[in-house]
Amino acid sequence: MKKEYLVIGAGLFGSVFAFEAARRGHHVVVLEKRDHIGGNIYTEEIEGIQVHKYGAHIFHTSMKNIWEYINRFATFNNYVNSPIANYHNEIYNLPFNMNTFNKLWGVITPDEAKRKIDQQKKNIVLNGKPQNLEEQALSLVGPDVYIKLVKGYTEKQWGISAKELPAFIIRRLPVRFTYDNNYFNDPYQGIPIGGYTQIIEKMLASDLIDVHTGTDYFNSINEYSGGYEKIIFTGMIDQFYNYELGTLEYRSLKFKTQLKETSNFQGNAVVNYTDEETPFTRIIEHKHFEFGNGNKDKTVITYEYPTTWSKGAEPYYPINNKRNKELYTKYSEMAKSKNPEIIFGGRLGQYRYYNMDQTIMAALQAVKQEFGE
């Protein structure tokens, strides 16, 4: 039997589910409150440059099946993520590797770097296990790396002192004793040539999928309240229940995008600003994601500012402390008992920070549970 599905949100999770449902012959209605599809992976072209509207998105995965899946919808280049850090105009490679340690201490060999880190760690005095993020970071890499490359960036990102952040946020720090600037360990990595929006467009191109942008589900509940086998909800789970049990917390972001009359603004796609004084965390120069494609005389950059989240702001990063984890568990249990006909998915519906490959995997798991294949 052919069924009717309602998908709330035209981001990656909702679009994968819609595509798979339509592929099986089912009709899908997709509602998206923004005026475009794609969610946070949406890209728009400016001066021939694919601009990542909601922050840098580099696709990477260790799962071959997910890599093959996403490549059905776009051709990927061989972009390798190699961000750099700017600390008071000192430039360091990320993740922490031999190039970083050479710049910090002048060491040449891995053994020299290990001895330097061990020496710095020995001077850290803790009363038992690390009690906060600062103590955890110091116990892992010592003060030099922590102060120049972790502290300021982390405190800007979360909006509070590192001494108030839980230690588990950085159970480990990526320390590599090689001269390799590749940020990710994943074997599959790249940027879709022509941007991400095309991927969602192709997923939603079926005649069995009706897409309504600029449509807020909460303002249209009466219109879309019945007749659906399942609802796939990718918005905030606490908002769905009108914050009945309390409000889950997030960090938000603001983006300031500028067109510059130069061919090359910073020489790298991603530059993190790790000092405390600079108000933004990073600058993205979008043309470097596609090796300088676009207008050769212009470039587009985006400043990224972490901000306090409040209702009505865009939620980006779940704050996974004890309070929020317990609250989400209560909402999840409520959903299972009250609304088994609703699939809550994505970073907001499941209150977790997903990478893109994890989002696809979670959506395909929901598809398998729904259709049994």
C-alpha cells in the first residue's frame, strides 16, 4: 500500500527520508520554514563562488556506504580540511601536529615534541581527576597549547569560562606527531563541486514529493494535521511539546558575510581565531573550498560569531551537560509513549550534534525501521 508522509524540515535528515520514501512509491509532503531547502548545508552562488550560508561544511566519513550514497547526488572534489589558527597574529597548524610543535617550541622530531608535552604536563597539579575542561586540557597537552590554541576559542564558542565547562567535552585532544595537516582521519573527504544545495534538490526532485518552503509547521498545524502515516519531525523536540517539560539549551551563531575586492583574502578556507579578544571564532573564505573557483578578482568571506541562544534564535550546538541530557531523555520518553506515529530526527529532533555523514546514517536507519529494508 502506498502511504502519505509529512516531513518537517528540508535539511539533510528530512530530505534523505523523503527521497527514500518516494523511491518506494510513497507520497511525501515536505514543509520548510526557511525560504529555501537544504537546512544548514545550504549554499548559494555569489560571483561564481559557492558560499556556505550557515558555516563551513566539509563532508568527511569513514563509512564507505555513506560516501557512496552521497556521491549519487553530486561529484565531490578532493578538498582536504587543513584549518589554521591565528593567535595574536601567530599562525599555527591544526590539528596539533609537528608543524604546530615546531612553531611553538622549535622541536624537530616526534620524540622531542613528546618530551616537551610530557614536561609541560608534569607541572600541572590536580586534585584527583580533572574537574573541568581547563584541567582536562592542561592534563592532556600542557599550558602552551591550551592557552594559545584551546582556551580562548573554546570560551568564545560556549560563552563561559573553561573552568565552568565539563571535562568530558574534550575527553581527548587530537595530537599528532607527524607533519600532516589533514584535520580529519576519515578516508573519504571532499566538497561537492557546485555546492550542497544541488544534493537536496536532487533528493526532493520526485513527482511524489511536494515541497513547501516558507511554511512554519506550527503556524499550519490545522492544515497539515491528519491523513499521514507518519510525521518526520526534524525541528526542536521541546518546541514540538510546547516546552512542557522545560527548554533545552543551545549555542547559536551569527554570520557576517562580505564580498571582498581581492582574489585571495586569507590564503586558506578556514582560519580560527584562538585569542580571547577577537570577538569571532573564525573566518571562512569560501572560494578555497573549490580551489579558487569563481571570480578571480573577488572573494567572499564569512565571520562566525557564537552567540547566546534564546527562543526564536537559530539553535546550532546542543549544550550536552547533565541537565540537558536528562531533559532530552524525558522528552524522548514522552515522544515514544504519546506520539509513536512521529519520527524525531536530526540534530534538533534528537538533540545531538551530528556530522553530515552521521545525519545520513541516522536517516537511513529511520528508513530501515519504517520500511523494513
